[in-house]
Amino acid sequence: MKARWIIAVLITTLLIPQFVGARDRYEDLQKTIPFEKLDELQVDIDIGIAELIIGKAKSNNILEADITYKVKRGEPDIRFRKSGKIGYLSIESGDKGNDINSDNRDHGDEVWELLFTDKIPITFTIDVGLVDGMLNMTGLRIIDLDISGGLSDIDLEFDEPNKETIDQIRIEVGLGDFKGYNLGNANFKSLKVECGLGSATLDLTGDWRIPEAEMDIEVGLGSAKVEIPSRIGVEVMAEESFLSSVNLDRELREVRDGIHRSANWNDAKSRISIDAQVGLGSVKIRLID
């Protein structure tokens, strides 16, 4: 009897590490898409759980991808096609958000580094589940940007002026945390932010080459904070309830019922109109030097 127990323990000791290793086994994937002359590149990114890094490619390629992924979630799917002078690039993880459960909520175990060309105007559609994201758009030619964050923590940066004009930036924050830095460099005409239960911090400092821009903020139970350079003319139209909080900079004076403006509204070289709708959450708008 004792011998059988010893054998059983030895077998268990040998097999368990193999099962654990198989469950948590990782592989590396490198993929490069060579440069082609295009008028536009439409990029669709759909990732479930990962650490995500987006930036500018170091070489003359459309895409340089370096991915460490968990085998049990499936191999990443990267596809490129073109129609005429438009390129279509699809980048998907094996799980695409379906593996988000109590046993798999570790967004640091997969690492996705995606570097893109700075030679082609790019439209980004980014849909992520549980991601720790650093999206550095510095040096890229962005013409449209749509980010759906789910449960993710995302940082978005424009450290230099965008060479293109963005018609609209759309940001959806679910239960995560979004931070946007130097968004005045993005060169956007419209910025739309939806914040459910999470939080959004929007730093609108930067070069501001657009004379007129607009911003829509919708907050449910979450919070949003907006910082705007004082040289920009600002108009805020705010809708709130007795359960919500709208905190405006004291330099934003009420000119009509529900409408506040900065003193330089009529003279500023660049202006932004903000429409803020708040349910049970909060919005804070500050003018900074």
C-alpha cells in the first residue's frame, strides 16, 4: 500500500508542472509588413487581454509587430490587404475579449508591440477588453481615431503636432482609466468622450493648429477631468442633475443660462466648444497656463 502511495505522489509531482506549463505556455510572434505607397491605411485592432504598445516604426515598413502571447488564448491574427490605393490592416488576438474571467485578469502576461509607418495617413479603430495600453501617436499621420477601452487602463500621447487633421477622435471608457496627454497636438476637429463607470483625464495642451474645435463629454457614474491652455477660447454648455457634479474654472463666466465662456472667447486664435452631459458622475474643467 505504501509503495502505491509513493508511486502516485511521484506521478503527480511529475505531471502537475507539465499541465501548469501547458496552461501558461507562451510563444513569440514577429511580423513585418513591407512598405507600399498608399493614400490611406485603415487599421483595425481587436485585443482581449494584454499589455499594448503602439508607436512609430523604426524602419521603412507599414507594420513591425513583436508579440508575446499565451498559447491557450490562440495565435494572433494579422492580415493585410489593399483595394486600389487604400490599405486595410486587421490585428486580432486569439481571445478578442472572450477570455476575461476571474482566472485570466492579468493584462501584463501578453505583450503586444505594434509599430506603424509614418509615411501614410492612418485611421485607427482600437477595441480592447482588459489592456494596459501605451498608445504613443507621436510622429504618426493620424486622420481618424476610435478607441473603445472596456476595462482597460490606457494612456494616449501626442508629443508632437500631428501632420494631418483628425476629423474626429472617439474615446469610450467602460470601467477603466483613460489618460490623454498633449491632445492639442492631435489637430482634431471633434473630440467625443463617453465615460461609463471609469475615469478620463484629458490634457488638451499642445500646438493647436485648428481654429475651431468641438468636444462632447458624456459621463454616467464615472468622472472626467479636462485641462485646457488658457490661451484657447473656451465655451462650455453643461447639463447636470442634482446627483451630478460639474466643476468649472472660475475664469469661465456664465453668459447665458447653462453656457459659460472664457474672457478671450471672441479674440482667441483657437477655440473649443464643450458640451458636457453628466448623469450621476462628475466633470471638472480647468484652464491652465
